[in-house]
Amino acid sequence: MRALVLAISALLMAWIGGGTAASAQDCDGANWRAIGFADGAERGSTEDGSSRVAEHVSQCGDRVDAYAYEGGFIDGLRAFCTPEHGFAMARAGQTYSGLCHEDQADAFGAALQQGVRVAQVETRLQEATVRKDALFIRRREINDAAREADGALGQMVPCGGNFCPNRPNAINWQRQQLEFRTERARVEEALHEAENLIPELEGQLRALRAEVGERYGSW
């Protein structure tokens, strides 16, 4: 992380002669260790702190305490690199840039992998549930449309005591019913697949809960 101090020094050289966006009072009174800690703890998944350093220097220039910021950033990164955080981060689909120190990297990486496994099953289960619900709705829509078509045909006027529907309308009704049956069969097949997949995924998730337990906190 000594690169942070070097980055601040380089940015200060570029900054000299320029203005600052923040007031001198705000910059002089800033707790740069606390700011560094917050940056490390909150942003360790995506960057090494350089972009935040650039932002701070653009605002406060040579009032940035590079060493205090670096110390805080390192402590914040250590707070970030806990197994519990790695597991939760993976389940949330967040990325990790590999910044954890060696003494934390293995445990963090193992928790990250477990979180990815859980996230994959949870995502598939959510997708299958959403698909099942959508197929239920589509099946109902098909059935409603078929009944509506039946009702329209039944309202045709009898002819001389015998039912003599208008032939083009009857042919159209037959074609519609064939389309309804075809789509209903497709929807029923997809719905059957989704209904079978959901219990399977729920079983996989239960197995993962039994394996992982609350090693990384409750979930």
C-alpha cells in the first residue's frame, strides 16, 4: 500500500499551482486516517484507493496527510477482508479485485467461493420461480382467450332451426382453437419443467445451508 503515498506525492506535484474545491478549514480539520479507513472498508472490492486519493488531492491538495490516509486505508482494507464480508459480497454478486493481505486472502477467498456457490443456486431458484409464475399467467391468458372465442361462436344466429354458423367465422374459430391448443401444450411443458426444477434447487440450497451453516453469519 506504500503506492498510495507515492500516488499522493505524484498527484500533489501535478496539483501545485491549481485550486482546491474544499475550504482550507475543511481540509485541515479532516481526519485523514478515518477517511482512509472508510475508503478501504467500503471500496476495497473494486480499487486500490488511487482514484479516491485523486479525488481527495483535487479537493485538498497538500493538506492531505498521505501517511495517515494510507494507515487508515490499510486498516479499512483489513476490516473489508473478513470471511463474513467475502461470503456476503459474493452472494450479492459484487466483484473482488484481489487486494486482501496474504494473511487474510486464503480465508477470504474460501468464503468468496462458498458465496458464489450459494449465489448461483439462489439465482437459478429465483429465475425458476419467476418463470413458473409467468407461465401460470400465460396459461390463464390462453384459457381466457379460448373461452372468449367459444362465446363468440356460440352467439351466432341459428338458421332455419339448424345451427348454420357463418362459414368463414367457423373456420377462423377452428384455427384459433388449434393455435390455443398448441401454445397451451408448450406452456404446460415449460411449466412442468419449472415445477420440477424448483424442488431440486431448493434441495441444493438446503444442502449448502447444511454444509456452510452459519460459518459466515446467518443467511
